[in-house]
Amino acid sequence: MSDNIIKIKGVKKYFGGVKALDGVDLEIKKGEIHCLAGENGCGKSTIINVISGFYTPDAGTIEIDGKTYTKLTTQQAIDEGIQVIYQDLSVFPNLTVRENLAINMEVANGKKFVSRKRYNEIALQALSKIDFKVDLDENVENLTVADKQLVAISRALLNNAKLIIMDEPTTAITQKEVKNLFKVIRDLQKQGIAVLFVSHKLDEVFEIAQQFTIFRSGKNVFSGPTSELDEKKFVYYMTGREINAEPFVYEEKAGAKTVLEVRHLTLTNGFADCSFSLKEGEILGITGLLGSGRTELAETVFGRHQPDSGEIYIDGEKVTFHSVQDAIDKGVGYVPAERNIQSLFMDQSIANNISITRWRDHAGRFGFMKEKSVEDSVNHWVRELSIKVGNIEDTMRTLSGGNAQKCVLAKWLSLDLKILILNGPTVGVDIGAKYDIYKLTKKLAAEGLAVIIISDDIREILSNCNRVLVMRQGRLVEERQTAGLDEASLSALAIEY
Ligand SMILES: Nc1ncnc2c1ncn2[C@@H]1O[C@H](COP(=O)(O)OP(=O)(O)OP(=O)(O)O)[C@@H](O)[C@H]1O
Ligand SMILES: [Mg+2]
């Protein structure tokens, strides 16, 4: 008996000219928590799709529990105990928790008639595997992302899972929920189940993983135990370069204008009595737990919601935004946290997605797009943010998750803005790109842009902002200069009560 649950050798997968996987190896032992890391577009999701039988590899072998395959069907993968928790979680939103848990199993068993008793048994059995308490009659659409995830995990366990694969499971859940997810993962491990975990968050991967495999451009660059890595080595393996983050030094210029002032702003069920101001060249952080009202506040400044009371001033002039377009016209840009869903046209070209907010600037005299100008601008941002694209005319769908994120940033950065609000600017983005985004943000601030960064990544706030506001239950409760503030004190401010 092999002590590997899976052993992948020399797997290749090409998409046209793109070598997504160029002969990779990956070995996961039974009951091991294994982290798969690498820059955006290095092939992580592709190898997962190969393991789950979704993609047929162009070369190489997959050995599962001693059996060797050159290709795998999705059913074979399931039969071998491989389960993937995708980011969309593949749950049925309009069905109850009970139905979601039981349905696959009953369909697989060829049952046509629904027995409530049987459904109940299956559902309870599923939940007991991870000690998850939830109302079985609740519609899944009413659950938090974290609970939906736990439904998906319990359901996966019904199929005698031996390997559970999670592709960036922590991007949309709170820190507390991450802690709970990690407890569940460790429990799975105690039951002998292996977990393959993909995440771009450094502190997380070091906390949870025992073994690492790092890819760069579809090839292996490292595999070994966590003890052989530290942050510096990890970043080096991933990016192939040394990265030194420069802290943000803000020196207020004489006569710096206040570009944004928010006075007593209130949105029912969102936030109440929020006041703050922002000068050109500043990078202001807003932190607080998910659900603290930080996103609603940003969206209101961006014209997506109309406040119930309070005022917004831009360059000293009172503004009333009836729409997002009004805000854009006044020079406000907003990069949302759920970037894939909200702001991209997946079936349109990369070039169109990046240039869409700017079409008026590109429009020629007769309203035609000036092709050269679009192309130049798109290429400029592709370079500036190191977006990994085959061809800018390919559809958005061909991009990896992180590279799609960067396109949204590019789209906003290419506008001529006064105020740029970044909500979770580096969620899902790899380490190298993260530093590129930080560097670019600082450069734009130095040129006079006023920036707001909303984030629960305390380190991100401290190293990029000169000032930080803490939001709790819809209210701005603290305001601090970041100079001299340490991580522990700032997290304490954010999570109190
Ligand atoms: N269906 C597809 N068609 C064309 N190219 C694709 C397709 N799927 C992936 N690619 C390309 O293959 C490469 C690897 O993509 P993959 O999604 O595996 O990256 P990833 O490591 O998961 O990145 P991220 O961290 O950004 O999610 C990328 O260059 C991507 O553009
Ligand atoms: Mg991916």
C-alpha cells in the first residue's frame, strides 16, 4: 500500500498556445494538509480540474491510491474519493440545506421518489461528520458564504472522500469563519482525509499546511515540508524575484486640498452618522469586520446607494449622486470586492473589459473606437499590472482568477480619477502582483490621487495607508495615524465587542 493518496507525474495541459501545465508533479500523502501555491495563472486551478476529471491532460499520469490513470472521468474521480469544493460552491440556492445534502446521493442511487425521512437521515449523517449545526429547513441562499461552504464540505464527505480540494476557500469569509474552517480541516485530517488547499494569503497557508508544492508558469519550483520555507523563500519561489515592500510615507504638501468630505452620512440598515475627510495624496484605510458597513459606506460615496441623511462634498462642493455614473463624472472610482461577478463581462474580450469605462476618451470624431488608442492603453495596463494574457482579444473567461481581478483594477486605474476606492484590492491576487498593486497605488497617491483602501488585512492597511478608520456595526469608531501603530493594536480595535 502506498502512503500517497495521489501522485501526479509529468502532467501537461495546453490551451491553444498557452502551456497551463508544462509537465508538473504533485504528491499528496494520506491525511496530509497540502498547500498548492504559485502566482496568478501558474496552473493551480488547471491541475485541480485535471485531478477532478474535468480536464483531460495532454500528457502525464495520475496515480490514485496505487492505480494509474492517464485520464480520469469525473465519475472515476468521485469514486476514488476526490471531492472539489469550488469557489461557487455548487450548492442549489433555492433548495433547503436538507435537500442540498441529500439530493446528489439520492439521484446517484437512482431514487425517483423523495422520502423526507431518508433525506433527513442523510442530511444529519452529513452534518455530524464535521459537527456543523444548521437549520435543515433553511434555504441555502439565506446562509452566509461560510455556512454554504460547510454545507458543500459535509456533502462532499458523504461520498467517502479521501481527498478534499479547496480552491481559494477563504477569499469571501471573515477571519472568524476562517478559524472555524481550519478547525474543520484539522478534524478531517484526524479522520485520515487529505486536504489540498489553495490560497494567496501567506499567514493562512503557513498556519494550516504541512507540505507545500509551488508552481511557477506551469512547472514545479518547490515541494517540501513547511519547515523548509519562510516568508522570504516562499515569495522568492513563487515570483523568482526578491520583493521589498516600501512603507507608505505621506508628507502633506503645503496647501493640499481636501478632495472628499463626508458629513453625518447615514444609510438605513447600512451605517449611521459617518463623518471623515480625505486630502489629495492620502491613502486612507477603512477596516472592520465583514458586515460592519464598510462596503455600504464605500458604495454610497460611489453613488450606488442614496443616503437617508448627511452630505458628501467633493472639492468643497456639495454633491448628490443619483447613480454611479454621477460619481464617475465627479472623478470617483470604485473597485468592488466581488470582482468577477459584479464588474466583468466574461464573454467579452479582455481589451473590451479593460477599456469599457473609458470608451468616451477613445471614441473618435464619428463615435468609432480608435483601435490603436484602445490597444495602447490596454497594453500599458497589462504591462503595468503584469496581467498574464495570451492575447488581449481573447475572452475574459480564458484568464485565471487572479488575472481577471487585475483587469478590473486596470479598468479603473485607466480613468482620470480624483478619488479611488479599492475594496479588498488584493483579494485573490498573488504575492508578486500584490506588491505591484501596492507600488502603483503609492505612485498614484504621490501624483495627487486620493485613495481609500477597504480591507480586513491589517498588514495591508498598515503598510499602505497613512491614516485608518475603524468601522464597527455601521459606525466609524476610531481614527488613527498608522505611523507607530502595530498589528496587534489595530486588530484589537477592529474586532472588539
Ligand atoms: N479555458 C481556458 N482557455 C484558455 N486558457 C486558459 C483556460 N483556463 C486556463 N487558461 C490559462 O492557463 C493558465 C493557468 O490558469 P489557472 O486558472 O490554472 O491559473 P491559477 O494558478 O489558478 O491562477 P489564479 O491564482 O489567478 O487563480 C493561465 O495562463 C490561463 O490564462
Ligand atoms: Mg485559480
